[in-house]
Amino acid sequence: SDRSGAPNSTGAQRENKHTNNSPVCGIQRDNGTKMSQDQQAVNGVSCVSKVLTLDTMNPNVRRVEYAVRGPIVQRAVQIERELREGVKKPFTEVIKANIGDAHAMGQKPITFFRQVLALCSYPDLLEDNKFPEDAKKRARRILDACGGHSIGAYSASQGIECIRQDVARYIERRDGGIPSSPDNIYLSTGASDAIVTILKLLVCGEGRDRTGVMISIPQYPLYSAALADLAAVQISYYLDEENCWSLNVEELRRALKEAKQYCKPRVLCIINPGNPTGQVQSRQCIEDVIRFAKEEHLFLMADEVYQDNVYADGCKFHSFKKVLFEMGPEFSSTVEMASFHSTSKCYMGECGFRGGYMEVINMDPQVKAQLTKLVSVRLCPPVPGQALLELVVNPPQPDEPSYSTFMKERTAVLAALGEKARLTEETFNSVPGITCNPVQGAMYTFPCISLPQKAIDKAKEEGLIPDMFYCMKLLEEEGICLVPGSGFGQKEGTFHFRMTILPPTEKLKVVLQKIRDFHLRFTQEFS
């Protein structure tokens, strides 16, 4: 086969009618010598190996891993295909609890959002009296800001001006009046695109001067994947599982001190509320992190896409920007930071629209010009995603006809998530061998699982990490698709899995019961 793995035997199966020395792929020369792959030919025409092979491609891309859509998910897709083809399994459906895709899990879209997006997509509906006037007003405002009054037109690279203005006003309201400038707002293709863009600006140097980026372990694999792609140096700091996945500044100091021996630490990434761990950071913790970033001259990246997803009593979301500015000019005028938000999570769950924004703080004006140049290369974020973001930051107001329905739907989604967070924690903690911290926020749980030594040995026999072996067996036996903790990082000798709490409550109960039954059976099998 060629290096892509595709069979390359066509020429060998044909009768060899060539009488000269012109090579034919897969056959011998007239003198009997075997041709190298680089010298093979097709239909008698000389050729060389492919320009792009595993050996010649960008080696950084080969190092990229993304567990959330990794091998176990690929196997889940195969099993779904087998079920459709009538293959008998111990279950009738695959439940994908591996990813925070709310609508795929059955969450209904917010009515007002979809009404306005429908009007923007098909403006003739503006004449239809089925749509409330506030939805029409929003749609007209968005369309008036688009080229040709169409969301099919490109926008400015930084995003539509009036939407950036509304994002800035939203941030000001959220943070109690702390000013926000539209010039510091960049709309993006979800938060992920903005995160990668900022990392591109930050990564430089060679050898021991190569940029080091501090990321939490467990982490969301976007970060490790982006750092591998950029050939940056990953600096791992561990969250404290024994204390509800809290962040300890002493652990930051340990990780930084070790990293200085082989790279130049320049960036500190924080996810709050946490993914995959679901913790919500206290205000005191955020202050400590900001002081640490200032002392060590680090650029702060605050991933705050779950800011509305806070469930636990006594927990509250504090934005890094708000805390930064309330700490006074010593910090607010010096600490460089980018914060990120998205339309994909919270109560919206609109993952497919790929809407998001970042706000940059204290960025050097010349670097900011380079950032604007960099985002212009991609022309603009998806305009329907920008329109959706506009509705998230500028929702119906109390005096508007859609307000009552909007608030009812929003409250119901968040209340259901809070109920499912508690249900998940309680159920897992009732299973011998599973320990689950409170799901304080976000959309996931990251329980610790105890695996018998025989199971660990069996996994090694099969060339698998033990928690991958566990999750693959769960998929094959129960049809539940989870992501092993090894895909997010974990302390040596510990095993976990990440599961989203998004399935509807009744289906979530089924999922939790299946995992409970499987874990007891698995433990017994390998005891």
C-alpha cells in the first residue's frame, strides 16, 4: 500500500505489456530489481511518493490530540452504524455523554433567539404577524448593521460595530459599571478560535527561551492541542482534587519554578467555572492568581465561557476583569489579560452557531494592531454567530413582550442543570469505588474511579491506558460514551472519566444507573 494505507496493487494485477524499462507501480523492472516506492509509477507514467506524507507533514500537527472527539467517540459512531444495520447489541442506542453539546442532548433553543435569527435569515418574515415586535426590532437593527442588509455578507474583521458596543455594555453591567471599550472587543468563531489566536501572538523563542504556557490539569484538551500545534511548551499545574478541584497558588509557584529550567513561562490560563472539573473559584483565589501573574510577569487568559453555569450554594461567578479592577490601579493598569465568552454554553447551548468574543486588557497598542491584522486574515467570524451573540448580550428587557417567555426558559434550563448536577454527584458517591466532587458549575463531572490491579494489567496487555480500557468496555457493554480522564490529564496513579450532565433528567438517571451497574460488574470481573 502507499503511505496513506490505500491498496496500491492495480498495476500489479494487470498483465505487464511494457517491454521497456518504464516503471509500473508495484511491479518489477525488466532487470528483475524491485522498485522503491519513490520510483513507482501509475499507468506507465513515472511518479514519486506523495508530496504530503506522515514523514513530510507538519510534525506539530501529528502531536495534536483531542480526547473529546478521540478514538472512543469514533468507536461510538461505528457502533451507531452497526445498530442501524441491525447488529444486535446489549443496548438500543448510544448515549454520547462525552461532549457539552446541549442541543444534541435534547435542550430546546431559547424561543426569542431563534425568532430573531429566523427573521435575520429570511427578512420577508418581518411582515409576518406571528413574530413579536421586539424580535423584529432586534432583527432590523442587526440587518441594518450588515452589508446589503444581509447576514450573508462579510462583516468587519473585528466584528460588527454595534454588536461589539453591546458586548462592552454587557460586560459593564456584569462587572458593576467597570468601563469596557468596544475597541477592546473581538468577536470570534466561538471562544476556541479566540483562545488559539491569542496563543499565536504569545508563542515565540527557541530552546529555553520558548514560550511556556501554564495550564491546569485536568484541562480542556483545546489547550494542550493548541500548544502542540504551535510547538509551545506546556507547563502543567495540578488542581487539588481533595479540596473540590481548588487552585492553589503554591502549586502555581512549584510548576513555574520547574518550568523555568527549560522554557520561558509567559502565560497563565485559567478556566472558571472549570472544565472538566466543574469547580467555581472563590474571589480570594482569583485575587491570589492575579497577584501571582503580576509578580511573575505573566499574561493572563481567563476562559469564562461557563459564567452563567453556577449551581452550588455559596458559590458565585466573579469575572477576572471585575476582580482585577477592584484590586486597584497597581493591578488594573499593569496586568495584561484576555477573557473569553461564548454562545455555546450557559443557558444558550448554541454550539453550532460558533459565536463568541474576547476582551483584551492592557494590551500593547502595537501588538493590538497585530492582533487586528491576524483576525483579518480569516475575514470575519460567522455573521449568524455574531447575531446570536448580540441577543445573548442584549436579551429582552422587562418592558418588552418577549421578556416573560425568555426569563421562564432561561430559568428552567439553569434550574434543570442545577438539579442534574446534584443528582450526578449523589449517585456517583453512592457507588463503591467512585468518588465525585460537588459539581459546583459548568456542565461536567470528573469522578475518580478505583480500578482493580487485574484491570490495570489487562489494559496494559491490550496497549490501553486503564481508564481508556474502562470507558471502551463501558461503551461496548452499555452504549454509554464517556471520555477517559487521561485525555484531560490527571495525577499519576489516578483514574477518572468526564461526563456531561446535559442529558434530560430521565435519560440522565438511566445513564447514571448504567454506569453504576457497569462499575460494580467491572470491579467484580477483575477482582
